[in-house]
Amino acid sequence: MNFENDTIIALATPSGTGAISVIRLSGEGSIYSTDKIFKGSVALSECPANTIHYGKVYDSDNSLIDDVLISIFRKPNSYTGEDSIEISTHGSPLIVQKIIQTMLKNEIRIAEPGEFTKRAFLNGKIDLAQAEAVVDIINSRTEASLRGARNQLDGILSNIIKTLREELIKVSSLIELELDFAEEDVQFVSSEETILLIDNLVIEIDQLLNTYSFGKVLKDGVNVALIGKPNVGKSSILNYILKEARSIVSEIPGTTRDIIREEVSIDGILFRIFDTAGIRITEEEIEKEGVERSRNAIKNSDLVVFISDEMSGFDNDLYNHLLELTTNDRIISIQNKIDLSALSLPKVEVRVSAKTGEGMNYLLNNMKKKSLGIESYTEKTAIVSTLRHSEALNRAKNHLINSRNSLLSKMSGEFVSLDLRNAEDALGEIIGEVTSEDILNSIFSKFCIGK
């Protein structure tokens, strides 16, 4: 992705037929180039910022393309920080194509994925963490994921990272200044003060890292595998959660041969539920393949709902097999079909009836609680939701611990300063104060064209 002073154009609304389409331009020539094809009551170059104007657009042969509304944004008060134009047309793909083709003749090029937002970042309108939140907002599928992305776009995480980094810069600058006066034995900050600062920073970083599993759930949702012996009611439980008959329910063992994947929002959290084949020893080839896919689903799931009933009993061998594929803290053991018997199985956390619904709300709340990890969350809570941020925070923490150890070992200030600077850089990567072209390309390539 090349960031130059050229002008870019792209369709900002989804492609296809609709009521309206919006074409976006950004760059030095946005207003001038649009003026070439637009005829209204006044030239766009003479219009103030943040105004909308009605008129008609024409192709290079002066043939009418469409009636449009033109929105004008002038630098630096635009999304990208550059002069920008948005052309609202009737939602015909042919009209959009003709307008863009006409504009391309005026030394304008098609925008690359995420280039508008990348320009906003490079022009200081948003930092890198906020830029990443833009694509998360676009991809939000539940209320919770939208709130989490909105939280990050509002700069709540960025402000904390900036504060931590500023504190580090202050103390590392003083330590580096001491190195310049090493022969005079001048001390601008004591080791005790520096260690106290490092300890406080590590505590704050740990608090952020503790939100990662929660943030990941908000952003990506939860994969849940329904596991159990054949005919314990896995499909019935899925159908109850979905409130529809999605899986075939039968008394014949082995009815589910393949994995059925469905999505449901529970209190704003996206759950992807996998109804798997019953795990048992079988010589039937198709069922054997279904069992193998069930094992893979367990490995890739965030939660496993292990289902038993009175007839099959609590299968310790199967449970121990689960522990070879996942961890105990990811398993919720439930007993189904309690409408048929009052007998309680051992080692069961939740007792339900998929037929009557008894205990199902408790199961859903248990799934939500187990997947979130933390219970307190407000609109002002800073949440870490991406692996990139988590890895950067862990690197910063490790460098801080190294610098603390250097201080305790009475090592030279060069060692302390180096690790403090590395910690600063790690934090800087999150907000884009320190970055590389490879990181930027990786982030913005995930965007759609037009954003």
C-alpha cells in the first residue's frame, strides 16, 4: 500500500443494487476532480466544508450519468484528514461503475483495502488501535462485540497505553541522562523509585492482560461443542437453544453423522454451537468419520458441553478422553432428560430437560459465565481483544521485569535503560507510535475497499 499525495476513490457502500450508493474520494484533487464532472448551482471548489449539494454528474462525453448529492469535507476536518468528497447516487451498479470510470480519467486511482482508514492513521486522526477498531465495528455481529469495538474506537485502551508509555519515557530519559554524567556520579532517580514505578506498571499491564479472554469472546464469539454418547440428546439441546428443529432427533443411535454448526446470540454474546456425532467405537465408515470430526471440534472449541443421561450414565472413559483433547476448566458436565427420572448422576454440574426446558436457562448462564472469565464490565472498561495487543503487552511486561532484575542486581544503567526502551517500543506498537510497514499492511489488508 503506497501512501502518496494522490487522490483515491472507491465505493463505500456494499456492492450490488440498492436504494443509494456512496462513492468516496480522498486526497488533494478530490474537490477539483469532482468539479469536472459535476454541474450544480455553484462550483464545489467555492463551497464551504461540511455542506451537501445537489446536481448532476456527466461522463467524459458530457452525457448525463445521474442526479447526485455531493458532500464536501475539507482538510484537516475529515475522516482521513484530507480533502474528501462523498457522492451519493442511485443504487445502480452501472451508475457507480460509470462514475468511477469517469473519475479514473482525472488522475485518480482505486483505493486499496483500508486505505481511507490508513490515511486517517497516518494523518494523526486516529491511532493504530483505534484504526483496528474500525474493522471490528464493521464486522460486529452482536451487541457485545459492537460495544467492545466502540469502546476501543473511543480511545479508552489507547489512553491507558499512552499514559503507561509516557511514565516509562520519563523514567528511562532520567536514567539515560544519568549515563551522560556517570563520572560525576549524579543520580536523577533512585533505584527504589524506579522499581516502584516498574511494579505499578506491571500491575496495570496485568490488569489489561486479564481482559484478553473476555475481549476475545466479545470480538470473536465462543465455539461450543456438544459432546456425549449417541442418543443422550445433543441434537435436542441444540434445537432448544435455537428455538427451532435444526438437528434431526431420533432414538436410533448415530443419527448425527456430520457436525452441524449453528450460531446464536445469548445476552449479546455470539455462540457457535457444534452438534457433533456421538463418540463411540463403530465400524460404520461414515459414522467413524463423524466421530473423528467430533474429536477435532473438541480440540478447537472454547467450551465443551459434556452430555449424559440416566440410561447411558456418566461415562468416565469418555470424560477422560475429553481431557486428552481439552482442559477441565472448559468442560461443563450436564445431565439431560431429567423429566424422565429424578435420579442425579455423579460429577454433573447442571441438570436439564431439553424437552421441557427445565434447567436450560441455568445452562446458558453457565456457558456465558465460563466463557467470559470476568464479570465486571462497563462502557469505560479498557478491553484487550486482539492477539497483537496481547503479545505486545506481554513483551512490555517481560522487558519491565528484566529491567527490575537489572536494578536489583546493581547492573549498569545501560541494561536498565535498554529494557525500559524496549518496553516503551512494545507499548508503542499497540497505538502505532512504533510500527513497521509490514505491520500496517497486515492490519489494513483486513479492511474492505472503501473503508
